[in-house]
Amino acid sequence: MSVVSASSEPDTIRLSVNIESNSLSKRRHITGIVDKVIGQKKTIIKLSESGGTVEEEIEDQNSCCISDEDVYRLGDLGLIIQSHYGNTRDIEWGLFGGQIFMLQSRPVTNLDNSYTDYEIMHEIDTAHPTEFEIYSRAHWGENYPGASTCLVFSFLWANKSSIFREVLDTDPSATMEDYNPYIDFMGCCYNQLFFNLTNYSFARFYDYPESKSAEYAVLAFFGHHITDKDVLQMFRERRQYVNKPKLWPTLKYYANIFLFGRKTMFNTLDKHMGKYDMAAKLRQYSGAKQVFAGLMKEYVVTDVMFFNHSWASQGSTIKNGILRYILETAQKDNPNLEIDFNSMISSCDEVISAEVPNRLREIAISIRDKEGFRQLSDEKALEMLQKGTDEASQLFKEFLQIHGHRGYKEMDPYHKPWEDNPIPCIKNIKGILTGGDTFLKPKVIKTVDEVVNELRTPLSFWRRYLLRKVFLPWSRKGVGYREVSKGFMVWFNHRIRKGFRYLAQTMVSEGLIPSIDTFFFLTIDEIERLCNGDRDALLLSKTRLRRRLFTQMDRYKFEEIIKGPEMRPKNFEDSIRVNHIKEGSLQLSGTPVSLGTVKARVCVAEDIIEADNIQPGDILITYSTDIGWSPYFPLLSG
């Protein structure tokens, strides 16, 4: 009381601690007294025998208020309390008759917990072997939009997933450099996934733009030609170090890709589809430690899905390249090349992702009271379809059964798919009804003959014949196989998600973590440590900081190509600059997706959260889209 009232100065004692590890689960002890600063103490406040307190003068004002033995005891108790809560504590205590009483413990909010924001935001960044690494968000902007959790990087991408080891092993141009543990196939920056273009895993790009095969690989990967001078210079420098592939491995490699089709893929996928339930398998284990071991065992099964999708994607790329080559060589400087090529590619009718908007349109058509449904809140509309027995309800339940594992950020187990959060689908159905009869009409799928007959490129009889009978049907099947394999990959990833959530629930029930959400902000090694009984309160404090900064990193937008050594998002300063042509207008550059020309209202959505602003007939401008956006596609005119 005398300290609080400022009538006396406290004694300040500094202790030394044996810190052998950053983990608070490693028992720490006081090793000595560093120094003492004795405060000025003129009075002491004591309890009165008759009640209340009395103030007395102190005779020896230069002595410490407690003995060295009690200092050591208090220090050790403080370390125990710090370990329990996982952060620095402000502790109030009392000493009576040789016994220490802990009265109160509060976190010290003006001290850090050993981790800065910068450390957390860069803790899983990929190391840079050189001062000038080049990364690209191409492809990953669609599959992993925004930031991903620590669990994604530590579980799916650590030590090169077997899909990439298998691809590198069969790639005729692969070198030992591809297996260098210090050169990563992927790059990570601010918890966002990139391709590292400067390692030799992308040797197929290095002959660009001189080589046609390299050109087609670049177009398939980026969706457009590359004009960046630094990237082109890097390609020229790297190509001289790439081993030229030998004939037989090359033939074997491309034969695998060309021949990879429905039979090969579906023999593997059908074996598991509809039967595999990871969460059910994990329920046979008892306790978090055993559940974790079971999860690691079951993941081996899912890795084959990634491998199948890789072959299907490469096969589709090559088949599409053949279509492009036929058009390109039919007429020099063909002005209709892009229009005709995109017309053929967009005509594919076996694409699973295209079923999503079509099925949602069917649900909208089957709703009897369309105006009444549109006026309902999203929650009430969902309840109506989930509990109803009419045609619309049956179609909606079938939709979730078939496509419920898909959704926004579907490859990140932290995010919920439509099965667990159907509201985006409800919003789309209401949007279709708002648009009127125009948006209720299904998309007309053109036959191969119709597509070929509408091509503007002058084609010889044999070119047209080969397109009609061989290459266009083959390419369309290739696109279908690619999308089916991706669908199965996402389906298995959803099973992993369920396995993760079952393990998280087990850990919560055992008091290892405070909530299920906490689980996804741990690395796989940290989860294993907790499951093995290594209780670490400081680690849980770290996950809270990760979760807070995740929201900020998820908003970061990167250029398609970024260069080291310092790789920053373009909205690092919380704003994005655009080029103004004149007052009241601005210039945007990007990659168009839709064919043709249209004039309509523009909706700029930086992420899917802003997709609710889309109105029927809008032109959508965004960074990238995954299947989570597909419910909104029927509303768009471009």
C-alpha cells in the first residue's frame, strides 16, 4: 500500500535465468541475483490487532524487504506462472509466516512476447539463394488466392510434395540442381504461394520466345506473352546451363502425358471416391497423439491425387498447344488466331466446374415463388431449401452432395466449402432471379462441327478435317480430364480438412489448444509437439499473433511477377496506385477472359468478399478467380 500511495519506493531486484530454449515448456530456473536497488522506505504499513492498519517508521532503511531465499522462491514461482500463461506477467504476491501467497497475475501488455510482427509475417518465407530471385503468382493466384495458413505450407508443401518429386524424376530436362534442398520449387512470401522462376524446374520456359514449345508453355502458364525484360534476360542466362534431354526419356515422358486419359486416372480415383472418409478412419484412434499418427499415415493415400492432376494438366496443355499450332501455321500473322483458339478452348462441354452455374440456374428455375424467395434473407432462403421437399429443395441438396466440397480457397483446409457454408450459393440463386428471364436461360453448348465451321482462320480441307475428327475432340477431353482430376484432388483435400478438424476437436477436448481455429495457425511440427504432450503456452501466444496478422497478409496483392531481394505487395502501404489518363478516367491493364466486346457496368472486386456487389449484367474486374467465384458467373456479361 505504501508503494501504491508513493510514500515508499520499492526494492528492485534483477535475476538471471537459464534459458536453454525458446519454448516455455523447457523448465527454467533462477540461476542468480544480478543486482539489487534498495528503495527509500521511511514507513511500513502493518495490520492492527484491533482491525485496520497502522503506519510505523522503519529503523533500517537500507535493507532489502525480503531475504535472498525468498527472492529465489518468488523468481521460480514467476517462471512457472509465465510458462502457464505463455507471456510476461505482472504478479501481485504476499509473504506471511514464510509462506508465499499469489494474489493476482495480469499480462504485461506493453512488452512483446518474443516475436515481432515482422518476424511472424516472414517466418515461413522462402530463403533467397541469390540477390535477384524472380517469383510469379501465376496459377497460384487462382488455386491459393490471398494468404494461406501455416498449416498449408508446413503440411502440403514442406520438403517438396511427392507430386513434384515424381514430375522432376520423369522430366527429361531435370538436373541434380532440381533436388538441391536450398533451391525451392515454390516460393513463399507473406504467407502467399509463388512459383520460383529462377530455379531450374522451369527449364521449359528458358527457350522462350524463340522456341514454339516454350512459347506454348508460357501461354498456358501465364495466359499471355511475357514482355518483362528481367524475366527474358533470366531465361537467356539460364538456358545455357540446362541439360538437353535425351531422346528415349523424352519420348517416354511425353507418351505418359499424351496417353494419360480417363482409364488411367479413373482406375485410381474410382477406387477411393465415395468410399474414403478420413475422419471416420481417425475415429478408431484414441487420444490426440494417436490421431495425429493416423492422420500422417492416411495422407500418403491422398498424395496420388496431386500426381494424377499434374499429368492431366500437362496433357491438356500439350493438346491445346497442338490446336494453337494448327491455327498459327495456317496463315502467316493470323489476325484471328486468339479469337479462334479461345473459341475452341471455351467450347469444352465436359468441365465439372461449368456444372456449378448450370445447376444453380436449374435450382433458380425450379423455385415456384421466385419473387418471394428473392425477398427472403439469405439465412431464411437457405433454411427453406434445406428443409423443403419440393423440386428446388431436392436439386439444392443434390448440388451440395455433388459439389459441396468445392468453394472459395478450397485448397486451404482452414476455409469452409459450400457444404459447410452454402450462403454464397444462395446469394447467386437470388442474383439469377433478380436478373430476370435472360439469366435463366442455360448456356448453349456448341458441337465440334459447329465450332470448326465458325472458325475465321482459312483452313485447308485436311486441317479442318483433323480438327473436327481428331484434335478438337481430343483437346476437349483433355480439358475435361484436367478439371475432373482437379475436382478429385479438391475432394480428397476436403477429406484432409475433415481429418484436420477431427484432430483439432480432439486437441481442444484434451486442453491442448483453446479452439479449433487455433489448430490451423500451427505448423505440422508444432501440432505434433503438442500432441506428444509438449505443452507450450508461448506457442499459443504465437498462434494468436499469427491469426491477427493473417488478415493483413490476406489483403496483400502482388504483381504477377515480383523480383527480389525485397518482395513487397503493391498495396503494402494500404493503397494501390492506378494510371490516370485524364481527370475522371483511369487505365487498367490485365488479361481478358471472355470473348467478344460488351459495354456494361463494371464491378471491381478485390476479393470474393466484394462479390456481393455484383449486379446482373456486370463486367467483373478482379485479380483472379477460383471455383468459389463460379456461382457469380451467370450474372456476368464479361
